[in-house]
Amino acid sequence: MAVLNVCDVVFRYESKYQTTEVLKGVSCDFEEGRFYAIVGKSGSGKSTLLSLMAGLLLPAEGQILYNGTPTSSLDLNRYRRENAAVVYQSFRLLPLLTAEENVAYPMELRGVRGKEARKRADALIRKVGLPDDVLHRFPDMLSGGEQQRVAIARAISMDSKLLFADEPTGNLDTESGNVIIDLLLSLAHNDGYCVIVVTHDLEIAAKADCVLRMRDGMLVEEN
Amino acid sequence: MTAIKNGMKTALRTPGKTLLFSLILTALAVLICLSFCVFSAVRNYIRDCDEYYHTVVDMEFIGKEYPEGYAYDETMASVIQEHQSEIDALRHSDAVIRFEPVTHALAGIEGLKRSDRFVYDPDAAVFYIYVLGYDENSGSFLASVNDVLYCREDFRGKLIMMRTASMNIDERQSLDLGETYLICGHFFQSLTSYSAFFAEPLTYLRGNDAVTVPECVHRDELTPELLSDYEELAESIRVCNDCCTLQVTASADDLVPFHQQELTLSEGRLFEQREYDEAAKVCIVSNRIAYALDLSAGDRIMLSMLTAEGNLFGGKLERSASEQYTVVGIYNRNDNYPACVFIPDASAADAPLIASNGFWLGVFRVKNADITEFLIEASKSEQYGFRFTAYDQGYSTVVEPMSELMLISIIFLAICVALTVGALSLQCHIFITRQREAARTMIAMGSGRAHIGLYFLSAAALLSIPAAIVGCIVGKLMENTVFDILERFAAQFAEQDLRFSSSRVTLVRTLTFTPRVSPVIYIAAGAVLLLAVFLFTLLFSQGVMKDRAVRKKRSRAPRTLKRVRSSTKLSGKLKYAVLSIRRNPVRTVAVLLLCLLVSLFFARLTLSLDGYRTQLDAVRENTVLKGRATDYFGKQINGLVVYRRTYDSLSESDVLSGITVSRDMGHLRFSGVSVTADGEVQDIPAPNIPTTSFGIETMLGQMYFEPGMIMTTSVRNSTVFYFSEPTHMVWLDGFNEERFFDEPDYCVMPEQLMARDGISLGDTAVFILSYDNWLSAIELKVVGSYLTSTGDETILAPLDLQDESPYLQNKGFDSLTFTLDDVSKHDALRDALEKAGFSPVRTSDGPRYYAVIDDEMYLETTHSMERQIKYVTVLYNSLYVLAGIIGFVLAWLLVSSRGKEIAVMRALGTRPFEIVAIFFAEQMLLCGAGLGFGLLIEKLFGHTIGPQLKMLVLLFFAVWLVSSLICLLVSVTKQAYAALAEPE
């Protein structure tokens, strides 16, 4: 059963001078336990689609249904806090928090007590393959690959089954990129996450269970 | 051209920002123009004042003797000789523009015969008399005047009562009745209705020899030589009486009478510079002389100069040849300058002029701004008896408030400059730094530095040139409004009540503030602003061109691995705030330090302001003002007429803390000690007091040089101690100032007199008192003694106002001094003086009672402190505002620099109000702790945290928090997506 349904979504960027329709009626469904890759050229609307699905934006027309409920009717803060985890190309870790605290932060937002949150954060960091000495390091003490793994740990700490990744390997070397992709694949296939990755990288697309190709704001191919 | 076109397009395509900055620049241009304009107008006015007002310092010598205008003072001559080097140093000090010694001479004007009462010796006469009889009662001869050698009035054929100096009761037959005598002497005021004449030997100089002519010679005993002596004596008196005093000058308008406008020209003008330079034979005369000789400006007189060694009128007069002088000005009559002639000094270069008579030594023309320094320097010579009185015509009164305005305009200008720098930095940040991508692209496309510079400059020019032009025009249009405000402001400063103030005597004229500003000022202000815009633009564009796009990218050194533990103790909403504070030590320390410094800075400012205010209060608290009834010039303290009703009026005003009046009781001649201090009665002969009017008048004349006595209502506040405190004062055991008034026959004597007459403290001494043309014997018990630095020889006796005869009550007092403990009643005192009928000195309107409050030093001190407080208040308020602006901007920058963090938090689902709470708490903790530490440090150093400081610190705290809050609200309402989409 689809955890996320995108139904005829239209989205426009409006400025003083022009209105650009970046999504022109996109429809697709996403299921748990699968790894999706959204590919397309720059400006095709894939990142916008990801932001809409992650609850950072709302569609102008059409609906995005999370477990059958339109996101427009949800408390988006709560949706982002509890249901939509995002991994960014540039990691977006909070610079003043250690790796452990970064991972614990979303849990604390959901009311998990500090000690419990830390314990779970430690386990998640280990789960993404990082050694214990990373726990107490600040983001700028970590390599790009380590930061991205911390970001993934933070994402999966949300107990959400939806995980979005926007060019997760864009800032990483090939080896680190492969590790990250393997991790995301493992999360989809072993832990039942619905992982949706926006990427240019055809190698990642090749590993995906489903590839959605976008062009000029429309979904042109799904296989 | 392409660069210019593109640059302009960039500005035009962001019309909102362009308009905003254009408006900011226009406002700044207006403010800068007006500040420049105020500064320039006030500076011009001060410069005009510097030319318009002349500050002169009158130098006098006040020795032991009563100052005599034309007499030779031997003490003064020796003091001058002894301290010539100090006087020369003063003359050549940098503050002095010129020194003009007072050089007197006599001027003989051909055809002038003076008939006024201000001549040298109006009562002298030399004439033949015919003795008609002798009056036993008055001890005088009755005689008729036969022939006159010299007398101002025509006494020929008139009767006189005459005595001679050598006469006494036993020598009454020295003149034979029915005989003719040639006599010389003076008319005097007598108790009889006849014209009374006192024949006495008179002296004149023949060559270097003093020739004394006997008072009386029988016609038959008159030899040709003796007759010649009488004729020469008569001629000598005539010359002295018909001549005028002559003052040579290098700058007539610096002479105190003209400078202070006591003398004003009724016709003609003062001398012109070329007349000084060319030694022109020109003069200014009194209208008394002009009237006597029927002169108008432009007429000519024949003038000769007469000089004598020593006393101006004494000794042999040496006359220079007559020369023709043109009258260029005629001054209005003034009793103090009845018949003076002023001539340029160079025109009398050959005449021997004598400087060492009189007590006026000269006039220093001093640079207006340097008067205080000069007076400080000059005051060192006061110990020798020199006195310096400054007259600035009101320069300080007029210029000081304007100087304050100028300072305020400078502060305002400085603030405008600071704001301009801030605005230009922001403008350049927005229009240049944010366009660094465009610059990089241009560089990548091969554009040179000049091209990029031109690109940014053209955008800046499009923004700033119209703004500067409009700003200058608006500034010019607002000029008059600003000047109106300025004039009102200046008038507010000038509204000082200086009635009766000793500092008021110099205020004689006011130069109206007529602001004039050259249009060049506006052009200059606009040009400076444009220059600043272009300079900033170039600096910022250089910065952009040096940016990392064109530099080799430096890899950032990895952060040192150190042992950090994740927080285990903190939880909840404030956790992130606390961690943020802990984990960003640079920012934390910087903010803490900044807030601590702000706190200390505010504390210092308020403390210094409080310090000034405390000092001012202390000065006011500890000042006792003194004042006195005086003469027209404000110099005299004794010998006045102050009626009882005036005293009563002042007493009833209930303003003064003390009023002391005294009555001059004439002179005392010591006759002996009747009872010694230990109670032993001495057998001393009774005082020899004459009984005939002749004898009485003779003794009265002789006693003129004996010590004087005053009866006073207070010893300490008596006129004797008004200008100089006693250096030594002793009371008899059991006596003090209060007990002194127990008995009317107590007295306090100067120690040198007691030593001279062998009087001890406690003795009862017998004196002959000459008072009110009468003689009597009195006994006084000496209960106190004193010594002053000036060697006063006045005996003080108690004056009991409650127990006076009606005669004395109506007689009035010879002096009145007062003290005011509570200076807040300063204005009330002025009112009380006015109500009592006093006029300020040197004002001829109103009744002829003058009073002066010796408050010059007090006013100078308090005004200077008040001025300082005003400056500091204006300056400090500006600094407070500046600190507030800085606080606002920094708080904004601190929060806005965390935009990415806020966006991430929002992306992770943190509620907006939680984000606001987190960052607001952080700012509150940081700023609050910094400010609190500052206050704590102040407290530790023992300084009081006053309400003003608390208020300032709280205001800064509030500004900081408000700025943070606004920035936070802006940040959390911004779409998280937009913030996250921005490049790192």
C-alpha cells in the first residue's frame, strides 16, 4: 500500500516579474520498503517535488496524500517532525551540536527524554556504520561522508517510514557515496523505509527499485 | 560605456532598494548640510565677535593710600621699579595684543578758560585785601578784596572772612586793621555765611627749585622779587586750572571709557588707523571744551602739552610749543572725564609724557579667547598691589553659548558621519558584496578591474548624485528654519540674569546673530558625501574582486580534535540556547565583552555626569556670596550714603544671611590710656579740645591724617575685611564677635596702632574724635586687635542699630555689605536690591545708589561647570543613541547569521515559537549576563548604581532583545525551503 500519493500536483514559483510552473500535474505513488530515485535535468522540478513531499512546500493544485491524508490538512511542523525525514546534499547538521546531539535532537522534539534519546542516538550512529568516537564530535570535525551518515542517522531517528534524500552523494567522493547509497538501500530493503532520492547520478538510479524520470515539470517515465 | 550602462541598470532593476538608499542618502545629505551650515554660521559669528568685541584689562595699583588719579605715589613707583620684569613679562605674553600705558599730561588749549568745578584747584586765589575788622567769635578777619592776581570768580570788591595758617588766638593782631595785604590761599566751606578764605603758603616750581610764597605780605613790604613770586604763583595756578588732562593713545577704542562706552561720541569719530600711523595732529575733546570754544568736528585748536615730574599738577610745568590739532570727535560730557583731550600717541612723540602718577597703569588689549589664561598669569602680581580688571564688552556672554552650539553641531556632524559610514557600508554590502557572483562572472568573462569598478561606481552614482543634489537643495530650503531654532536656542542660553553681578559690568554691546552661509558650504557638503560614496564603492568593489572566486581557495584547517562530551545534563527548550552559548566561545565572549563594556561605558558616563553635578552642587552649597553698596564704577566701598530705609528694605526681604552697615565716625587722636588692662587707673591729662570754631577747624584739618574709626554691625563682615581677610585677629579673654556688641565703648584696633601708641589688649584708651565737623573726647576699651596684609589702620566700634538716636537713624550709613549663604536665592537677592532702590554699577538711570554682588568668580565657575554638563549631556545622549543603534544592529546580525540553523530546525519540524524561544533566551542570557557583569564590576569598585544607569542598561537590554525578537520573527516566517535552498 502506498504511504505517499502524489496526485496531479502543480506547483508554481511566483515572483514580481513572472510565474514559473515547475510542476505540471505530477502523479505518482510511493510504497514502504522500496528505494525510489527521481532523476532529471536541472530545473526539471525534482527537488521541488521532494520539498513538497517533505512538507516544506504546499502544492498549488493537486494533493499529496500521506497515508491517505492530504498534507495541506496536516500540521506541517508535526508532519516534518514525525513523518518526513530529509537528508540534504550539504548535510544541514546543527553546527553547535555533537553528532550524538544532532541525532537526538528530533527525538527530543518529539518528547523523548534526554537519556533515552541519547541512547537511541548512539545506537543509530552505530547502525549507520560510524565508530563511537564520532558521537561526541561536532559536524565540522567530521568528514563529508561521516556528516552525511550522521544526517541519515538523524533522519531515521524520527521513526518515520518516509526518508527523502536530496542529492545525498553530491558532496561526497565515490567511496563515501557508495557507502551512503548502500545504507539507504539497506534502510529501504531491510528496515522497510520508503526512501526517495533525488539525484543526477545514474549509478544510484540503477540501484533503485523504481526510477522516476522528470522533464519540464512532468513525470515522463516510471520504471 | 557598457559597464556604466549595466551598473545603472542594476540599480534601476532593484527600485525598492535604490529608492530606500536614495532616501537615506538624501536624509543624510540634508543632515550633513545643515550641520555644516550651523557649524559654519556659528563659526563665522564667533569670528565676527572676535573682531567686534575687544577685551581689555585695566591695570591699576591699589596701595595703602586712597587711590588718587593724578598724584605721584611713591610706593607705586618703587613697586613698579621692583617688579618691572613681571610687568614686562605680562606685556609680552602671547595673549596680549598691545599694552597701552596710561600717559598723562596736561593740555593747554589756546583761548580756553575753564569755568567748571572739575578744575585742578578751584578754590585757590591770589589777591590784595583790605582788612576791615576782626571777629572775636570766629577768630577771623573781615576783609574786602581789592585787586586780584588769580581767582576763578571775580571777587573784586567783595567781603571775605579770612584766617591765616600761622594764626592762632594769641596772634590776632598779626594783621592790622585798615591795611592792604597781598595774600594767597584757598576759599573753604565755613560755618558762617561769609565767603571764607584760608590764607596759607603756596608752592610753585621755578626751574628745579620749589618756591614757597608766604600766605600774607603787607603791601609796603612787597619787594619786586616777592611780587614776581606771587605773579608766577598766580600764573601757575591759572595754567593748571585752565588746562585739560591729555591722554595719548595708540587705540582710543581700547581705553576703558570708550571701550565701556562711558564716553560716547556726540559728533565726529574716533581716530582712524592711518591717523595713528601718520602721527596725524588730530584730537577728540569733551563737549565741555567744544562748548567753551564753540568747536565742531573739523575745527582746529592750538594745543600745547604741559608736563611735570611727579604729581600731574604739581611742580614745574614744562610746556611744549603749541601745535594745531584738528578736532575729529567730540564726546559727551561725563563727570569722570570732564575735560579731556585724546590724541594719537605718535603725534605727541616729542612731548615728555609722565606715566608715574595716578593709580591707572595702563590697559592690556588681550586676545578675546585668552583672557582667562592672561588673568591667571596676571593674578600672580596682585600680591604686590596690582589689580587687574577685565572688560570684554560682553564677548564671553555672547560667544560662550554660541561655542556650545558649535560644539553641538560638531557632535551632530560626527554622528551624521558615523551614520553615513553605516549607511554606506550597508549600501555597499547590498549593492556590491551581494553581487559578487556578477563580479566573478565578469572576471571570468575577461572584464578588468577598471570595468568592474566602473560598473559599481555607475550604480552608486545613479543612487547618490540625485540624493546629494536633492539633499543639498532641501538643506538650503530648511536653512532659515534651522537658523530660527538656532537663534531661539542661543537666546535661551543668553537669558542670564546678570543684574548687579560683578561680571555684568563688562557687557556693553551685543552683536546680533545674523547667520550667513555661503552656498559653497552646501556644494562642499554634497561633494564630501559623494566622495565618501565613491570611496566606499571602490573599497568594497576591490574587496569583491579580491574575493575567493579569483583567489586560490584556501582550504580551511580542520577543527582541532579535542575532547568534547555531548551534553548529558541539559534537556528541554533552553538546551540548545545554553549549548550554543557554551560551544561558541568566540561569539559568547565577544557578546559578553561588548555588553560588559557597554555597561561599564554607561556607568562611566553617568558617573562622570554625576560627578560634575555633585561638584556643581558642592560649589553652590559651599559658596557664600558677598556684595556691597558702591559708587558708579563699583570700586568704592566706604564713604557712601546708604539710608536706613534702604537697609530696612533689604532686611525685610529675608533673602540675605547677613547685612553689615557701618558709619564712618571720622578720625581719632590718641590721648592716653585711662585704665590699663589689669584695672589700674592712669592719671592722664584731659584731652585738649579747642573751643573756638577756628581752633576746631584747625584741629579738624590736622586730624584728617589720624586713623579713622568706623562703627559697624559686624567685625568680620565689616568693610575693613571685605577684600582681605585679617591675617591675625585676637580677642581679649572672654570676648568674641558677639560680646563685642555688649557695650558701645568697646573697640577693635589694628595691631600696628596699638604698638605705636603703647596700647595693650584690655586697655581703656582716651581719644579725641573728630566727627561731623565737631570734636569730642571718648573712651574706648580695646577688646580685640587685628592685622591685615594691606596694613589697615581703621578702629572698629560696635554699631547698635536698635539703640540709635533719631538723628543718627536719619543720617544713613557710609557702607553696606551683605552676604548670601543660600545661592539659590541669587535671583531673589537681585530683586531685593532693585526693590531697595539700588542700580547696577555703570548705569546712570534710576536712583544713584549702586550695588554690586561680587559673584564673578562664582558665576564663572558655575557657568563653566554647567556648560561642561551641557556638553557632556549632549555628547552622552548622542553616545547612548549610538550605542543603542550599535546594539540593535549587532543583535540583528547575530540572529540573522543563524538563518541556516533556524531553517534546519524548521525543516526538522521545530515549532516557530520554540525557535524564537531558544534564540531569544540565548540573546537574553548573553546580553543580560554581559550587562550584569558590568554592573557587578561597578559595584565591586564601590560605585553607586544610580537610577539613570539602571535605566540606560535596561534600555540597551530592551533594544537588544527587541532587535533580536524582530529578526527572529522575520527569520522564522521565512520559508525554510528558501533558506535551505540558498548556497552554503
